[in-house]
Amino acid sequence: PKIDIKIRDAIGRKWQCSTIQLDFNLPERFDMHYMDSSASKQRPIMIHRAIFGSMERFFGILIENYMGAFPLWLAPVQVRLLTVNDTVAAYARDVAAQMKHAGIRAEVVGEASIGKLIRNAVV
């Protein structure tokens, strides 16, 4: 018995990601036993499970689906503070530190024109 969950990627291909199955073969093949409460030998049943399938496949499908523009909860950087000059850089670093303390993934970027910073920040 096996349950598979298949998902479609951005171009319509199906991929198996999650699965759970009962395995009667491997315990027999490896001659596995356990003793039950009445001290008699019993053959176990193995349960194989893969919540996301292979992590590589799962993340590949996730990246492909969002085309790299992850939702806020999943984005590697949730807030990017763009500094326009050196006088605001210290304040931006302080704000970023407060955000990080609150669990928000933030970074400060500067040292370029604001137009270039915006272009580089947009996915």
C-alpha cells in the first residue's frame, strides 16, 4: 500500500513529492523480528515516508513556481533598506538590526545610485 502526492511544476510536468508506504518486503529480506508481549517472534512492517520527496526536487519546483520572486514569508531577504547617502546609512543599519531582532530577514544596501539599487533589488 502506498499513497503518493504528485504536483505540477510551472511547465506542467508532474513530480512525486510526498509519499508514505508500507513495506512488507525489507523486514522479511533482512530477517527482522521483534518479540511481542507474549514473547513470540513477530515480523515488523516498515513504514517509509517522504514528506517533501527529495528536498532538491521540492525546492527546485518551489523556485520554478515562484520564478525566484518568493512570497514574503519565504523570501531569503524580506526587507532591503536602500540608503541614498552616507548620512542615513547608520540609521538604516539600526532599523535593520531592530528588524532582525524581531525575526525579519533584513539587509542594508548602499554605495550606488538609488536607481541602480532599486533595479538590483527588484526580482
